[in-house]
Amino acid sequence: MPHKGAHSHKTMRGWAARGKCTMGWFYGFKLHIVINDRGEIIQWTLTPGNVDDREPLKDKDFTHRLFGKLFADRGYISRELFETLFVDDIHLVTKLKKNMKNSLMNLHDKILLRKRALVETVNDELKNVCQIEHTRHRCIDNFASNLVAGLIAYNLLPKKPSMNIDIIDKSRLIA
């Protein structure tokens, strides 16, 4: 007798993969999003669950419209990735791992890095309000339709999670 969830495994064979996240192991996909300070999704891509989080940022098709500062968690730390993005006018800003040497960071960047959790709030709204986390699709087309519909629904929300970066007094950031 097939184990529970075998149907979705069969349906997504060749598309989805087994991956690991902070919550443990899963079978499926990863949605990679880039948002702005107003919680608007400005870029997204989908990968199988086993793809390293940094991979989409190495893809010029994914990053071609990005510029400026990109705040990310420690999982994105990579000197090679930092240099590749920097050449394309994208400054990757991450917290340091415990074993890394401290480097000077602009106070404004430190404050914004603390607000990086905004992306987790957006992810939560995509899952719980727009219902993109559905596990019983019977075909890849239904999965894709549900995902795109959820992304559209999120974009149409009248109030998105955002941060008020105007509060930060730039004249006092000389440190």
C-alpha cells in the first residue's frame, strides 16, 4: 500500500524534490521572492526543494531588474555571490556568522537588516491569506495556477506588510 502523500509524489515527479528548511525535511518546491520596503514582490522564482537558496541570485534572468541593496539572511553568505552581484550593482547585505571577522557596516544598513524579517511576514501572508501552500494538487497545471493566483491575490491586497524607513533620520547616521 502506498504511503500517505504518494499521489502528490507521483504527480510532481520530475518537478519537485526533497529539500530541507528550518522546519525540517519536505517534498516540493521553494518560492524565492525579493520584496521592497513596501512589501511588494518585485521578483520571484520557483525551484525544486533541493536547490540552494543562493542559486536564483546567480541567474542573470532573475537578477537583471534588481539593483541597490539586497538584505538577506545568513544562508546567502558567499564571497563569490557577493562579488558577482556587486559587479551587477547589487550590494548583498547579510548578518555575519559567528566565526566570521567583523567588518564595518553602515548604521542605516544595520537597522534595515533587522527589518529583514518583513519577508517572513510576506511569506506567511502568501501561505495563510493567499493559500499558496496546498499539498494535494492532481497535476502540475493546477499547482502552477494556484501559485500564480496566490501571487496575484497578494499583489491585490490593499494593505501589505511594510516597514517605515522614513523614520530613520539619515542626518544622525554618521558613526
